[in-house]
Amino acid sequence: MTNPMNCTTVQELFSALADGELDTANIARMESHLATCRHCTREWRLFTESLAWLHEVKPVPAPPDLLIGIHAKLDRTNPLATWLHDLFGSPLRALSSMAVIGLAFFLWVSQPDIATHAPSNSMADAGGVFSQSRTAANPPARFLNPPLEITPAMNTGSEVWTNNFATQPYRLPTLPTITPDLAITVHAPSRETRAHLYQRLAAQDRWRIHADSDGTLFIFLNEEDIPHLQHTLAPHLLTMTPRSSGGDGENSLRTVSLLIKSQ
Amino acid sequence: MNNPPEHLQQNDTGRGTEIAKLVQSCQGGDKQAFNRLVLLHQTRIYNLALNYVKTPEEAKDLAQDIFVTAYRALPSLREADKFSAWLNQLAMNHCRNRYRKLQRRGYFTSTSTDDIIVPELIATNSPDRLLERNERDSLVRTIIAAMPAAEKEIIILRDLQELSYEEISETLGVPLGTVKSKLNRARHTFKNKIKHLLGTP
């Protein structure tokens, strides 16, 4: 004969029972208690009903422009923050490293015979050393190729965007309100090809186009506009793979990659 | 017993392998792989954010920040097959921080279940028949929002995000036994709030 359970123990195991986590012996002991205890039976019924409420909550679909917003945020990266991250790693390490550098600098300038009485050529030498540091004359590679700037210059329905694809500020038509079901990344062989393609694609209002600092173009469009896109890219398009991929319920925004041939 | 819906299932072998491959491609600089990773996880992450900040605009912003951080931190992820758990952890940290930040700014009005008015429920004791699905979902979210932070967190992870006990343990960094006891307590709190709304003795 198994030991009977009291009300406290039974209610402590409600969750495990509901999740199927109890062994058969404990299930039997709980059932035996519930068969005789009206209070626990009522609590168990409420417990399972409230659990059903929770489990029936439908997930809200993610906004269709979530992905495009992520890329926009990635491109808005503060170059200083990126550089500090590259140099030091985490923000905490960056801060502590900067604090150490700041303290060292403070101590250096606090020394009267160096900071206040140093001859001018010593300062020049110090500047010379500094100018050879990574900060000034030898910046990380990303500084040599400045990040893309996409700057809405006006907000009157149409926007002027400047970026390193378009040679001139480019006036985009008002962005269409579309719910894209396809995200296309364009891999072009050269900066010139990308600039040319960007201008051709940006002139259309059938899709949204976004260019990131690494030179990848993202096109968000509806599937029925693919033939139009192919037509627009016809002189340049080398391959388009895959024609469709994924497509899984909630996450129906699919990704396609375009490979552009050299001009 | 509680199988996650299809779009939330991430631990089956096929999906797990796909994610691991995508992570490796992304670490190699493939942005399309990152896009795919976002698409596979966006519903889960967006809904997690929505449970913390309430408004869709704020949740979208929060979800985007989570993915931006993930993109930047991805090179440091050594085990590609742990991506989903890693992302959960990262998302939870973001959600907690954003919640605290918004709370300090007075973004949330103090919610108590005493303030929730559901006259049909109280009058009839028959929620299933009277409440429309959307109303019920909204009521559930309001009740969860009014729960203590630790209980809210575990109930979101288990009953809304449908993570396994092991995944919750990994995400929250607590032992399995603690997950089980905390979950039982949180579910009882939720049940008692429903009971209070129904006016059940």
C-alpha cells in the first residue's frame, strides 16, 4: 500500500502532473487523493482550465518589416562604438580600458616637468607618436571604406537618400506599403555594378530596397513582382537561387540570392 | 504532453541541423544565412518582447535590438547547435533590461488584477463560452503582466514560448528542480488570479 498524499503535496505536483512529468506511482497516489478530496479536485480543475487559457494564446505574427529594420539598425552603427568594440571587445572592457588610458594620460599631464615645462619639440614628438597610433593615421579598415550613410534629408512623402551606391543624392518615390514575402540579397561583383543596379532598382516603387555598408543589396518584394524584377535585372542577372526556399507558415518571408555577372 | 506548435518547434533534428549550418554560414559572413536565422526565430523573439513591453512598436524595436546584438555577438558563439538557447538567453537579458529601463521612466501603469474588469466572466463563471479568443488572449497577457517578475518570466518561457524544462534551466541559469518548483508556483499564481476574476470561492 502506497503512502497517501496530503493536499499540500498534491498541489505542489499539479504542474508536473499537467506536463506529464510524474511517474506512474505518483500519478496513482495523486489520483487516489483527488478521488476523495473535493477541495483539491476543484483546484486541479481550475489549474488545468487556466493552463488551457495560457496554452491557447496565439503567437502574434512578427511585423513584416522587422528584418529590414534590423539591417537599418546595423547600418546606423556608431563608427566609434564599432571601433571601440573591435579594439577592446565588450563595452565594459572598452570603458575600463578607456578609464586606464584616461588615468595614464591624466598622470602624464600632471607631471609638472613634462606637462607644463616640456619643451615644444617634446610635445611635437608626443604628437608624432600619437599620429602613428591606430586611432589617427592607421585606422581600422572599415574607416578607410566609410560605412554607408542612408540619411533621409527630408520627410515630405518622398525622401532624398545619399549613399555610397548612388553617385548623386537619389530621390526615391514614396515607399510603397507592401507586405513582402520575399527577401532578396544581391551579390554584385563590383562597386560600380552595385551602384548601377541600385539606381535601376530604386527607380521602381514595386519593392523596397535597402543597401548595407558591406555592399549587399536587400530587396523586399511580393512574389508576383519577381518576373518584373527579373526583367529589370535581365542584362545583369547571372543566377537566381533558389527560386523559392523555405516558406514555413508564420515565417513566410523567404530569402533568395541573386548573383550578378560582371559588366 | 504539450507539443509546441509547428512554427515554434526548433529542437527537431532537421531544424536544429539547418540552424547550425546557418549559424556557421553567418559566422563566415553570409548575410542571407543571418536573414534566414531571423526569419526562423522572429515570431518567438517578437512575442517574447511583446510580453515584456506591451506595445507592438516597442516590441518591434526591442526584437530588432535583440537580433542586432545577436548579429554582432555571433562570431563569439562557439557551439552553432546551441544558437537557439543562446539567442533565448540574449533575448531575456535584453527584455529584462528594457523592462527595467521603461519601468524607471514610468512607461508601465501599475497593473493589478483588481483593476481588470471582466463583467461577463464574473457574472456567469463561464469564460470559454463568453470570451472571444482575442479578448481572452489579451486578458491572459494582462494577468501575466501583473504577476511578480520571476513568476512572469517562467510562465512566459514555459507556457507561451513553450520551451522545455531543460531549455528554461539553460536560459535562466537555474537548476532543473528550481524550474519545476518555480513553474508550479507561477501557475498557481496565474490560476488564483483567474479564480479571483471569476469570483470562484
